[in-house]
Amino acid sequence: MAIGSVSSILQASGISKEATSAAQSTISMGKEDFLKILIEQIKYQDPLEPLKPEQFLSQLSQLTQVEQLQNIAASLDEMKSLAGTGNITQWLSVIGKKINVDGNTLSAGDEVALTPAGDYDQVILMLKNVNDGSITEVSFNKGESLSYTHQGAGDVAIAATAVKDGKTVGCTTSLYRVVRGMETGDSGVVLVAGNGDKYTVNNVKQIKN
């Protein structure tokens, strides 16, 4: 859209330099603003040298372009929103499945996968009951599946350590929480875990049964 051409016609039609300068400074304008300038242009045109029909049509064409660009921008914003949150129906199908998210808390049915940082003889998973503070240890020998599914009624906070020849080896945990519900809000779709913890779909790294 050629804003400069509109400004030059405004000046030629008797509009003050201050008004023209203000129009030029409005780099991002909507169709309503553009229409106002066009109306002012027609209102203050020189009666002896009125705006030619082709010039008028050109300005109307520019107005149409502004509206089309705004519509395109709105469509792109909507597509971006859908890409970020997904279709609600799609996310309803996730209820009952497990989502890989950051954290260190397990509710009933949640799973944790353990990954030692190097060679190991044993992996020890510590489970701390969030209600009474009691601690339970679950050990995994080399060759066993390094996965644990929490079956207790209360939530537990977890920490894992690997051991090799009596020395500590780092060990990371990957949480897979069961989706018990779904909500929608300003932030889009929110998935709810068994203890009420909430995760936006942007926090979900993986989904599995």
C-alpha cells in the first residue's frame, strides 16, 4: 500500500503539512483509518481540479488491499493458535493416556523411566510420600527394566541414583503422567494429572498409552 501517494494528494488538496505529516507517521493503519484519510482527501480536494476517477479507484483499491491484509493476518493468528493448542476433540482422546512432562511427582498409575548416565550395577529409586514424609526405596539391577509405575494411593516425590562399583553414577528420570481430565482457558487446552497438577499442551513432550 503506497501511503506516500495519499499524503501527496492530501497536500495538493489543501491539507496542512502538519496533518499530512501525522498521516505519514501512521505506518501501521487499519482500514478505518485509511477510509478516513480518503474521505478527507475528497472533502478538501480542489473544485477546479477534482480527483480523477482513476485516482479515486486507485485509492479504493488500496483500501481493499488493507482489508485483505488484515484478514490474512487474522487467519494466520488463528492458525498459529490452533497449531499451539490443537483441536479440543483431539486432546479429549488423550484422557487416560500418559504424557511425558517435566517434574518429580508421581500419582497412582504414573510411570517413571530411569536413565543412568553411564555404566552401572544398580539403580535406586527413592519414593518420598508427600503426605507423611516416609521414604521407600526400589532397586533395579543391571539387565532389569528401568521403569517403575506407582501403584500407591498417595503421591510421591522421586529421586534416582545409579551405582557402579560402589560409586555414585548420575541418573535422570522421565515422568509419564496419566491424564485424568482436560480444561480449556485463556492459555488454551490444559491437561490435568491425577493429583490436579495441570500442564498446557506446550509442556507435553510425548504421549503414550
